[in-house]
Amino acid sequence: MSSSCGSNSSCSSGTCGSQDAAIAQQDNAIKTSLGKIKYKILVMSGKGGVGKSTVSTNLALGLAKKGYKVGLMDVDIHGPDVCRMLNLNNKLHESQTAGGGLIPPMMYGDNLKVISLEYMMEDRDDPIIWRGPLKVQAIRQFVADIDWGDLDYLVIDAPPGTGDEPLTVAQNIKDAQALVVTTPQEVALADVRKSLNFCKHVEMNVIGMVENMSGFICPHCEETVEIFKTGGGEKTAHEFGVNFLGRIPIDPKVVIGGDDGSPYLISDEDSPAVKAFSIVIENVEKNLSTAQVTLGSMDSGCACGTTCNPDKCAC
């Protein structure tokens, strides 16, 4: 794209208004939006059915409950569940556009902003039959076109695997950090190792690993039965040298809460699952706060030194 675009009264390159110019404009919008968000957390898993969306939703709610300003971005394009888990039924066409033409996200309480493809669908049961390029563009628009404002945390719920969606996040949100969810059995762990190696390939920092469905709590006697074994996630975390954030037992109330749109793991109930998840949230806070980039001296003006480089700091 010609550097003369935007600086001269007429453009001889023929690229003004072209796709290249639109992408550059969107890149700037993405950069502006991300510059207002302190921490970006990509919740991912190597395998489906491990409770990743449950962890994402409850993590975002738990952080918001602590008073943080939080965003929850559902990039599981083909199977978005966040709206249903929060009982959010807003429609995009019913919302008023925010300042600067940005799209207002859905709100859950005072501190949680939510975006999902279901927000933009007339019938939420319609299938999304998209190839990679459309999914990439949708995720970029979720960042660029949504009025996120200033956030302490942006929690990103990705589909299982290492395909278009997590790769798009890695390429467009350079400082995103991964939280990997697994269940204890070896079949799930074999796939989660791929997620950890994906993070190595794209040079994404891993906050840590959560072992979900680690034991079943009987609703009658509250004894724990190890249906899917236990300890496999912690062992794998140690093998890869990443933090183990905690294990969450199976509790039927988690399923009921997700179906009813009343997430259970951040409730005030005195149960092993709720207590376990509160430890996960505390470990996420702790591990992110201790992983901050060391800034340069105050004399230099910012972490870049004498010349500002926005790729190195948030200045």
C-alpha cells in the first residue's frame, strides 16, 4: 500500500479505498482497542468437552465479581455457548451504536462486557457454515468494532484444537496469554499437549493449566469418585514447566447453572467445586501480576527507550 495515501490530496496508487486500505484501517482499530486492555487471556483446550467454556465464563464472572472491568469474547464461531450460559438474549439490531460507530457489547452486571456471534444472529439455532477467512475476519471485527473501552481483563473463549480461531487470536493479539483446560484422563492429555506445543510455536506465554472434572462429587453424600482419574493435568503441567492453576471437581450444580444461565462456580455456596474455582481465579491473578514486563527507566519516557516503539510497550 502506498505511503502517499492519506498524506496527499490525490492518490495515484489506486489503493485508496481498496481492500489493503481497509485492512490497514482495521489494524489501527485493533491496536487502539487492545491498547485499552491490560490482560488478554486465551482459554483453550486440545479437546472438546473438557468444560472450557464453563471455565471461561466463570473466570470472567469471578474477575468481574472482584471489581475488575472484564470483557468476555466468544470466538468459538461454530459452537458459541457463552450467551446461553449467561442467559443473554440481546440482539444486535436492537442495540444503539456507541460513539465512534463502535458496536456496544452485551452487558452482564456492571463489570462484564460480552460479545458472541449469537449476538448477531436472528436465529441462534442456525448453523455457521464458514471457512477460515470468514472466521478470521469475524474475530478481527470482534476486537476492532466492539466498544470494549478500558478493561482489566479480556477473556477469550476459543474452540478446541489449534486451528483458525486460536491462531487468529495469537496473530492479532500479540500479548495474549493462554490458559489451557484439560480433564485428567490420558486421551484428553494427549490432545492438550498439542495446545501447549501450539503456544510454543506461536510464542504465546502460558498462564497455566486447569484440570477440570477432577473427581465427581456425589450430590447425596458429597464423597468424591475419580471417574476420569485425577492428577493428570498437574503432571502434564509440570512436564511442560507451566503453572498448575488448580483442579475442579465435577458437580451436578455446575451443569444445572450453565443450562439455566446462572453460572455456579462463582456463587457464594460452600461447596468443594466453588472453593476450588476460587483458587483458580486467585492463581490467575497472581500469575498474571508477576509476569508483567519490566519497563525502562522513567528518564526514557517509556519502555522503548528514547524512540517510541508501540510493538514493545503500550505507550
